Amino acid sequence: MASTTSRRNFLRGSTAAALAVTAGGALASCAGSVNENKGTGGGGKGGTTTIKLMANENEFAPELIKAFETAHPDIKVEVLVYDDTRLNAMLSGGDAPDLVRGTGATITPYIAKSGMAAPLDDYFAKSKVLKADDLAPVNDVWRFDGTKQGAGPRYGMAKDYSQDNTFWYNTKVFEAAGAKLPSATEPLTYDALLELGQKLTKRSGGKIKTYGLDLFGVSIFPKLMTMVSSAGGTVFAENLESVDFSTAEARDALGYYLEFARADVGASVIAPAPEAGTAPLFKADRYGILSAGYWLGGALYADKVADHIGFAPAPQFGSTRVSPCFGATGLWIPEKSSHKDAAWTFFEWFMGGEQAKARATSGWGLPALKSLEGELPSAKPAQKQAKEVQTAELAHFSTLTFSPYAKVDALEAALQQQLTVALKDKHSTGKLADALNDKVNKLLQQGVELTK
């Protein structure tokens, strides 16, 4: 995973900025010549090939690896815990992993432009499991043509995903506040959502007893991009080499975040979420709204909270409904992998067939294959309602384009730092925009220089 902040960690609620891996160090480590070896699966001891999978251990448990190795006795899988520094060292040291877990929505331009990732179009073209016409639109975030995300070569695939601006609500908290439940078909405006968050928030003795709204979590940069896009603007310049937060659309989005943080209705950069975390508080009927996407249902359906939860469409900031994915977590194959064919065998096995079906039926995200959308759980009332809302939401899916010149973690860290300063020092939106342009553009320019 390119970002060290997973969606599970996101719901633990910490809003501290992730340690930034700047464009300089990461790009420098992979700026050398590209290995032209396309890989044939290579031989190892006993006629087997060992591939290295860099990922999160909890998603590639020993039982899963054993199941694959049983089905493919000629391939062994060594799981390496994902680490940015280690990945860069392996890529530059001639010992590249063969598969890497990543969030395609935010990393694809970066790993494509830098030459880190191998294009997989030839593999997809030959696959009898992962057919092009069965790939859900979200998989287009794993494509990049040099200037636009969603077009060009395909560098990976999502294992599952959510449209991450959709949100869950706790009906007990709404009832206690005398608030009207959100519509299942019509999106709330951001202003209406903030008003609702203020109504749901309950305080006692100067402290928050019930939180109204968790809207931004720790993924603020992509959410601001979504708001700007909904208003008809863009954050990145057309060549993706710079940002401009001084446009009317971007200033409005920044101004909204400042208003949200000052309202103190949920976690922000100046008010980190309680130690218990947002998801546990939601389950304890102490959080009204969590903007977390469909995947959170997998953590809720088995609990008693499933009897009093609802799912709602992504809110709308401007005149256009925009409902993107900020993750599309899946796998990519490094260009320097020595065993691409063997890596693809695992890729295909994990992304398709019974493994993919099991993920779909769990409710822990949407399937990346259209043929599996019918497998989403619907036995419980909350599952049925969420499935209906999510099915309608698919029509509003959109792909955002990130810059290939810096990792989103670095941009997120710069953004959160400047938001914190602006809130503590009571800066105007204009001053915040200028500071962001300065800080973020310096990061992007470092990446631009390294690609020349």
C-alpha cells in the first residue's frame, strides 16, 4: 500500500498527518534503467518459483497463501510487510518484489510515471478469468496515459472498493436529536450535512458526549479534490506539475473545512478523534454520521448496531454529483520483477474466482468484477438498504486524477500542516490557499525535476 494509512486505521480516528515520503527520495530510488526481463516464472529449488508479495499481513493470511500454493504447487509466496523505505531499497537494489499492495486511486500516476509499475494490458488481454468487459469502472483508476487517470495502460486492479464519500448514520443518535434521517436517493449538500452534524452533537460539562459528524477523517486531500470537482474546478494544473488552491472553487472547499473544524462536531486536524476511535463510538451510539464508504458495513452487520444504521449517498458540494473512490486497494507488479508470469498467476487467482466471490459476500467492500455485484449481502434490512443505495450510487462514480510527481501522503501531510496553522492562527482562506500553493508546489517541483 502506497499510503501507510489503511481504511481500517482511518476509522481508528487519528488525524495526525502521516509521515511524508517526499517525491525526491521515492523517485530517486526508481529513476534507474527499467529491467526489460518480462519474466517467465523463473525456476527455483525443486522446480518451484518463489514470488515476493509486499502487503499487509492481515489481508494475506497464512491460510490464504497455503490455499494458493496448494492449487499451484510450482509457486511459493513469501509475504513481506509493506514498508515504503524497504520497497524503494528493493527496487533500487535489484531485488524487487513481484507483487505490491497499493491504493490505485492515489498511486497509479506515480508508479506509472516513475517506471515502477509494469503495464498489465497483455496479461488482461489473455486472461480467461479477468475479462475486460467484466471489470468494474473503478479499475480505471489503475490506468494512466501520462496526463489523465482513467485512460491509457492498466497498471493494476482493485481487489474491492467503495465510493468513499458515501456515509453511514446511526438512527438512535438521530432519534435522540429529533433529526430527520438522510434520504436514500437524494444527496445532502455539504452545508446541510454540517447543520445536521451540529444538531446531532451533544455536549455535557464542556465535553462532547455524542459526536455528530465524521466527514474528513485522515484523507482530507482527496476529499477536497472531490469538492472542487463537484463545483466544476480542479486542484491540479492540466500538466499535473502544480496545484492552485486560490481558485474560487478551491477557496470555497478550504473555507468549508475551516468552518467544519471550528464547529467542533467531529474529528479534525485540531481535534483528533477520541482514543476509542470513530467506529467503536459509532457502534456505541455516540457518533451520528461516519463518512466511510460501503466497506464499513462489513464491520457493522455482525453487531447489534446493524439494527439501527442506515447508508446514504455521497454529499454534493457543487452543481455536479461526484462520487469517487479514494482507495481501490489492490495489487500491481513492479517492472523490475523477475517473475512476472508467476506473479500474474497469483494476481489472477486472488482477484478472480472464489477469492473474489468470498470478498463480495462478506460486505467488506464492492467487488471489482461486475459479475459479482449480485453477491453483495442483503439478508438483513440494513444490508438490503445499503445495497440499494450503493447500486444507485454507481451511476455517479467518477475518477479523479492525481499527480505523478509526489505521493499523496506527502501532499496530505503538507495540507494538514497548513490547515492546522490556519485554524490555530485564524488565517483567512486566501492566506491558507497561498501557503498551500507554496508548500505543495515545492513538493511537486522536486518530483518534476527528478523526471527530467
